[in-house]
Amino acid sequence: MDTQAQHSERDRSPEPDAGTGGRSRFSRTRARFAAALSWRRVLAGAVLATTVLLLVSSFVVQPFLIPSGSMEPTLKVGDRLLVNKLAYRFGAQPERGDVVVFDGTGSFVREDLDANPLAGLARGAAASLGLAEPDDSDFVKRVVGVGGDRVVCCDARGRLAVNGTVVDEPYLYPGDTASRVPFDIVVPSGTLWMMGDHRSRSSDSRDRLGSPGGGMVPVDRVTGRVDWLGWPPARTGSLAGTDAFTGVPAPGAAHG
């Protein structure tokens, strides 16, 4: 028996592979770098997508969250609207029957000079993406009178008349009349008379009759027209129009 050979074989131990450890460290470093690069790409993609959405919502289509029931049954609490901001950009004007979003500063609410601009900017950005309720100065109502119109309410059946023509409003909330408060107004040029579809729960132009401006909303304060519903899924699609004002004559025809 060759004992020397056995001892030599038994005592032989593997020598460390200096190259393997180096390669392992390099592999780990490369993996960490790749992971960091991947996260940077994800973050950059998210920033780019958010920027594109903000640009689109600023100039083309803006999501808008309905916070109240003043436009029921046409619009319900929690609906996400898609406001067409190009509807009145190229010379077109709001028409009777249009459902619009507008800035009520100076007409529906007073201008808040003490507001925090940074907080307002953050809230505005979230609202522009449809992630938060709209600012307190943003409203959604239906255009009932345009510049020059005479709007009178109400007749014996609780209906209003525009330029001497009685208007049947099929979009009103069931059980509501055109208004519980009588009024007789002429809409100044360049402004709009706004009302909600749920008249008994809507704070609109009627409530500002005695205030400066008389509840009239300047046309240039209109953000856009509500053309589509984006949420919930069961209600998505185009917002139905109305022919309620089809027979109304041009402003001044009945009282010029």
C-alpha cells in the first residue's frame, strides 16, 4: 500500500480561485447599476407621461370630477367628465343647452386674494388629472341664456321662456320645475346665464341676482364643453345633447 500517496491525496486542498471572486463582485455591481438604470427609466417615463397628460388637460381635454348633485340626473356625483377645451377656441361660442365647465371667480365666487398659490397649483394639477375634486371656483352648469337673451320664469306650468318662447326642459331632475324663484332678466352681451339641471339643489345664476354681475358668467371664463363621460364604465360615452332650445328665436327678436 502506498501510504505516501494516500497522505498526499488526503492533504491536497483546493486553491482559491482569485478570479471567481472578482467576477462575482463585478457581476453584483453590474446588476445594481442595471437595476438603478431601470428605475431611472421608469421614473423618467412616469414624469414624461404626467407631463403629457398635464399638457393635454391644459389645452385639449381635461378630466373633471363631479362633486355634487346639482346637475342630476344628467351628471351624477363621482362622474369623471372629459371637457373639450377646443370647443370654443376657434371662434365658436357657447350655445343654449350646452353643459360647460367654467371659472366662477368674480361671478359665482369672490376672488380670494389670500389664497396660497403653491397649494392652489398643486390642487389644480391634481384636479387637471381628475384625481381630486375641482377647485372651489370651478363649476359645471347648463347654458340657458346667451348674450342678448331675455329669460323669464315661470309660467303656470313652472316652465321658463327664452325670448318669448316657452322651453320644455326634459333634462330636469324628476319633480323639479324650472325654478322656485321667479326672475326676469336680460343677459348682457359677452356673458351667459347658467343653471343646474337639479334646480332645487343647484346654486347658480339665480342665487347671484343681487350681487355684482347679477350672476352672469363672462364667456371668456368658460373652460370648455362637456362632451364625454369617462367614468364609471357603465356611463362612459358621449354626453347626450338637447333640442329644448331649437325653437328659440335670436336675441332681440321678442323684445328688441
